Amino acid sequence: MRQVSRDEASALAGLALARGGVFFGQGMLVRPDLLIEALLAVDGVTVLPGKVARVDRVGAGWSVRDATGAELARADTVILANAAGARAVLAESGLLDPLPRVAQMHALAGEVTLVPAAALGGGPRCIVGGEGYLLPDVGVGCVAGSTYVHGATEARIGAEGQRVTLDKAAGLLGGGFPDFEALEPGSLQGWAGWRAVLPGRLPAVGELPHASGLWLAIGYASRGLSWSALMGDLIAARLAGEPSPLETDLAQLISPR
């Protein structure tokens, strides 16, 4: 990690940028679709189709059930990692009341826009971030993001959101891209979805003190890929009785309670 001037940042990105910043030489761009495929191919991973509605205590373990009451799975240890959907599962299971922070979790809509790489002379060679971000092209365009829509009833792609993402991308650039400046908001492809957000924007991760064997890994907000890797290590260490990757005071900040 090192500080770079505007000229050096532009050289690293391969296109003119508006300002310098901090360069993370080991920073990575991850394609979620390929990552998910790789994770599902790991030995020991089994996918069981179904939508969980509640969990019930059965002996020393837990029964995972759908809305009809049919059992989907049973295990001594269950980890709810279903983002904003965990709140409804906990409420239906009678386990939400002791978790006031989780009870305040909400879904925050947002969208990203696919900018044709040709409009940016091929696009950046590395991730460019600031007030928004612009990602290198991996075959579908350069991803520009993102929006934060409070109180939305649906996550959708639209002209208003694309105007925001394109403006954010323009703020990162040093100008001189007439094809980019000519892009019409609402005419581009993109993706819209939801973030699970908790008060303080920190996740809720750990075993529930009032429901031993039931764990949460939720509330990653805008940093799901970064948080999930670290939280996976944290949960695995606790289950295996190994040293925690987080100091005790930091782990307490993300306690579900």
C-alpha cells in the first residue's frame, strides 16, 4: 500500500484520473459468479433446495423447516447466513426479541451500471474507488457504482440510478472521454439488489447466547465479500476451538446481541 499522485494513479489505471490516492498493490477484483461456483464445488458442500421459514430446537440440535413445516435439514450447528432474511426466520422461531440490533436490520436497495469499455478507451486496468467506484472490464463492461436507496420497495435499474452511478464514475475520471459523457442514463445494462444493513454498519456474527448451536453471519452491508471471508474464519475458529482471528474487543463489536 502506498500513496500515489494523480499522474501515478492515472498511469496505474491506464486512463486519466481526477486525483491521486492510495494504491493497494495486492487488492483484488472478485467475480462473485465464479467464486460461488468454486465454493459449491468444494468437497463436503451439499446444496438442498428450499426456503427456510423457521428453526426449531430438537434435542441438542436444530431442525430447519420451510413455511409448510416440512423439515429441510437437521444439524447440531446451524448458521443463518441469509442476509436480511434472517430477521424473519428468527422472529418466526421466537428468537428475535433478545436481539435488538438484529431486529433493526433493514434491506437497503442499490444498483450498479455496466459502462461499455470502449467508451472509456478500454476501461481502467485496476479498480478505481472514491465517491463511488469503477471496475475493470471482465467481458461485460466496466462496473460503475453504486446507489443507496432508502425506503425502496423494490430494487430496480433505472435512469435515475444510472445518472447517479455515471456521475460518480465521472467524478473519478480526469475528463477527455466524449463517448462516456454522451452515455444516456436509462439506456445501459446493470444490476440491482439489496444490502442487509445493521445499526453502525457492522455485521452480526456469532453464536446466539439464548440458542446454543445457532449462529448468525449477517449484516455485511456494502462489504459482503470482504466481511464474509473474515467472518467465515472467525466462525470456523470458534467451532474448531482454534485461536480467533479477531481480538476479543473487536469480536464483541459484532456480537449478535
